Amino acid sequence: MLLRTPEQTSMLLWASLLVLAAPVSGPLAAVPKSMISLQPPWTTVFHGERVNLTCNGFHFYAPEKIKWYRLYSGRQRPSETQGNTLEVRDSGQYICQAPGSLPSNPVRLLFSTASFILQAPHSVFEGDQLILRCRKRGREKLTTVRYFWNRKVISDSNKSLDLLISQASLNNSGCYQCTGSLENNRVLRTSLANIRIQELFPRPKLKVTDSQPTEGNSVNLSCKTQLPLERSDTRLRFVFFRDHGVILSNWSASPELQVTAIWREDSGSYWCGAMTSGIHKRSLPLQIDVQRIPVSGVFLETQPQGDPVVEGEILVLVCSVAEGTGNTTFSWHREDTRESLGQKSQRSQRAELEIAVIRESHAGGYYCTADNGYGLIQSEAVNVSVRSTPGKRRGLVAAGTTGGTFSVLLAVALLFYCWYQRKLGDGSLGDTTRRPLTLGPGVSFHPMCPAPVELQQLYGNVHPKERDLVYSQIQIIQPGEQGEGNTFRTSLEDQHASILYSEVKTQLQDDSAGKVGSKDEDIMENYKDVLLM
């Protein structure tokens, strides 16, 4: 069995406390450490003076007991206090532990017997104000004080005994010393004091949820750093930016930044920065390479779909892709000519091209293409058929619309005139029953007259022997194929026939052949509902 002396046991206990007081990570990092503050703030004082140590813990309450440990000359002396303050007069290293907290970092105190000392604070963080003070014991006054940093003079004054550095940086760490001159020109020199400026927070580290994200996805950026427990109330501000000076956010209290949709052109080096009290620190760069998905499954459809498009309507050509990210260039083409009908470049998987007024000439095959930088992909062709709208019918049609009276009178006058001309050519009205019209020799029609007219008896209830006939249509017969006897084809099915007037009622008087008199006016009055087209 190995036996240890009391001194060795104390040293092992002290070493274990120092290990507990060291910075931790992992699960233990969630447990806070106790802190010691000094009043006055100096670690070196004259022998016989007093220093009050205060232990601060995360779950500290005044009635609870605080554990204290002092190490001096190889001996460890534990003690307890009912409150969180301990008054000390002896040199040594002190550690405290509040309930629910880890042991604090050690504080070294020196109660000096020298007559001339350099006083420095226990802990100084970058950005803090650093004050060094030269003190002399006794009644003699110093006339001049000179400060050295790493053996170089940094201050020489006969007015102030203090050295003030308004904002300390890590570069201010080093060995400090001061000298003082008395009235009798005697010079006093302090011992060297090694002062280390502590880092307020380490260089931030930028973290990203995905360093190779796919286009269009969101990415979260985090700027990670840590404040010491003594400065846990310090407010940090953060900023994010990309290479070439592209600022992604303004300074804010949030160490997080979400890029809702990242694109290929956003690839590059990213940084983050942290700042407080004039201290700026920037992370190392982090490369983010955004991945693009090539287009595929290019498809063209028309709106409206299915049936032929009616001439004059709007036709919309919709080009879409099944996959593909980023900025895509869509283009529409005719299959026969391959001419480009239009082009659009947008960050979308779907684009439309509108043909405002479709014509019969627009009928044919159409296709579209899509390209997002990985090569052009073409869709299958879609055939577009166009159905023309029925043309307006030529000639005269029955109508009862406003303004038709003048058209009726004009048509009746023209018909009567042409009837009179034919009557002169025939010599008499003769039988008005249906029969083919023949052109006698030397008979010609007036240019204003329409082509020969054949009256169609369409009402079957009219007796063929009666002289009073009712006709529903008169047709203009365009010259077609001639049959025997130079007669014109007058079938209703003839594609060259068009209706001249409809619903015309007339009474032809049984006048003698060749007599045309006042009764003609009566005939004119019997023409009704005639409209010129």
C-alpha cells in the first residue's frame, strides 16, 4: 500500500481542483463556473492591508455556504463562509466554489513587504481599460514615474502615478515595470509583473447546414464564438458576408442567418464577423458550392387543349420541365420552319407564350426547348389545328332590324326594274309557274340587274292553277354549267345560288300580254320584308 505525506495529499487535492477549474467542453460545459472578484482590484498590495474576495455562482443565494481553498507554500487550506465574501490578509492562490457551480479559476494574491510596488488588476480582457499603479510606502513622495513594457519606456510623467491604457488588446500583454524618482534623486524600481490580456471571445467560426446545397434550398449560417463567464453580460453583434464584399446582413444580435433560397451564382467563400466594444473579429472563410439540377422532361401543352382552336381566339403555349433548377431559358418554335416564336429566361419550371389572335396560317406543329446551362432539351411536337369561323352570307336575307326599311325599298325597286326589263324581252308575263328561263336573241340585262332570277314555289298548299302565287325565295343564279337548250341550272342545291330575298308575297293580275300600267304600282306595294346584304 502506497503511503503519502500530508503535503503530497494536499498537492494532489489542489491539482484536482485546478483540473476542475480549467475550461471544459461537452456535457460539463453546461455547468457554470464560479467567479472571484477583488476589492480593491489589485493582486499586489502592501503587507498588512486587506482584500475582500467575492465568490459569484450561477445558483448562489446568500444563506448558502461557500467553499474556499487556499494554497500557500505547498499547503492547502479549505474553509467555508456563510456568505459569498471572504476577507484575506495572506498571500497565496485562492479558489471558491458556489453551490451548483464548478470551482473558479485561481486568483494569486501577494501581500508585499517591499517599499515600492507595481499594482495590476487580477484579470484584464481585450477591450477593457487597463490601469497600472506605482505605489510607495512611507511619507516620501515620488517626483517622477516611468513605466516600461518589455524593457521599453512607454510612459514618463511627473504628474500621474498611474498608467492608463483605455482599450487593451492582446498585444498589450507582456512584462511591465515602473521606476520612481524621489526628491533626493533616489530611484526606486519595482519587480517585473507579467500581465496577460485575456481574449474576450475567440475568433468566430462559421458553420453551415450544407456546404453543397441544391439550388432553391434554404441554408442556415451560424457564427459561433464564446464569451467568458466574467463577461457573460457582454453583448455581441454579428454580420455575414460573401466574397467580393457582398454583405448578406447588417450587424445584429443574432448569430444566425437563414438564406431562404440559394442559387448557383451564390457559390463562393463566406465569412462572418463578431464585434463588441470596438473589438472586431472575423472567421476563416468557408466555401459553399451550390449544385444545379439539369433540366429534364421538357413538355409542351396548349391552352385551350383538345379541339381545334377557333380562328380569332387566344392560343397559349405552355412549356414546362419535370426537373431543373436555377435560371432556365425557354424558347418556342414552329416545327415546319423552326423559326423562333419567342424566348423567356426566368427562375421557374414553367413559362407561357401567348398568341393573341390565332389564324388559319398558324396551324401546324409546335415544340419548345429549355436550357439552364447544362444543354438544351427539346420537347415533343404538338399539332395545333385551327377551325375557321363561317363567312358572312352574301346577298339579301330576311331581316326585321332597325334601318331595314330603306334596304327593303331599294331591293324592291331593283327587282321591279329587272322584272320589267325581262318582261320587255319576253313580250308578255305569260305563265308565272316555274319554268326554266331562256335568253332570247339580242336580249341583255341592265348592268344593275342581277343574273336571271328563278322563282321557287316553296309552299305546297298553293294550287298550281291558281293565279295568286306565294313565293318564299328568289335566288341569284350565278352562271354555271349550261344544259341543253342553253338553259341555266337553277337547282337549290347549286353552290352558286344565293338567296336574293325571302317572304315576298305578290299577286300577278290577269292582264293581257304586254300591258303594263298603273297596276304596276300595286305590284310594288305587295313586296315585303326585303333586305339587302
